[in-house]
Amino acid sequence: MVFAQGDDANALYNVQRGKIKITVLSKTGKEAVIALLGAGDFFGEGCLAGQQLRMSTATAITDSLIVRIEKSTAIEMLHRDPGFSELLLSYMLTRTIRIEEDLIDQLFNSSEKRLARALLLLANFGKEGKPEPIIPKISQEALAAMVGTTRSRVSSFMNKFRRLGFIEYNGKLQIHSSLLNVILHD
């Protein structure tokens, strides 16, 4: 665990290697996965906007290398280093667009399409650089939380995707670009 919901918000983080899961827990105990982050991604930026306590929990789901930047250092870097300021601003704008896309996806797409999109995002399809067709081990429960459906529906869709040749699973989950057909087909 990098930090837990309710911890002091006192640092910004950058993922150098690995995958980080960001979750929130409701007062009733229901957990939701709100983001899966990889190399190059920042998280914990709420501290820069005056957030006193963490609103989410950040957990490494693979072996990861994470750089922690104290809040005061991050603020100083933003003021003194135009390159860092541009990098963080660009990242935040891109992430805002992604959050809007996630909301639209949740509101208008079927759970099958949301699962296909989540798997493609986990494999970095559509991101700069080369896609990673083999994604880190992730449970069907975690996928269900990301997609907003049940584990049994995720299991059913995963079996369908495997039957259609969109994914392979033999100890490691492999995602094929043909999975895009699920999202593009109406």
C-alpha cells in the first residue's frame, strides 16, 4: 500500500515501473476501483490543490518503482521548473479527459463494452508507446469493481472474449487488439 484513504495528503507520486490501483471505500464498505495507473502516471496530486486527507487508497498490484515527491518540493518544482510544470499540466489535462471518457463509458455503454475497454486500457492500448498485451494478474472481482458489474458477468464476458479469440488465458492474460471490435461494434 502506498497510502490509504484518510491518510495525510502530503506528497505527489510518480510511477516509474509497475501498476498502481486507486480505490475508494464508501461508508457502507463498498469498494470501487477508480483508476489503474502505470509507468509515467502521477497520483496523489490532491495535496497540491489543498487536499488535507487522501480521498482514496493507492496500492501497488505488481512489483513497482514509485517516486515520492514531498508536497513542498513539488510546489517548488512547479514554480522553478517549467519542464516539470508542463509535464504535470499535460498529464493532468490528459487524465481529466480520461476521467470524462470513463464517466461517459459508465453512463452509456453496456458492461460488456466497459469490460473490453478496461482490458484494453490495462494493456495500454491507445497510450503512447507499445501496448503490453500481457496484463498484470487481476481478479475478476477487481474487474467487476472497475466495470460496475458482478463477478459472474465478468466471468461470462471473459469466457466469451476467449471463445472469440479476443483474449487468451493460460496463467497470464493476453489481450489482442481484436478486442477493439467489441467497443467499435454496435
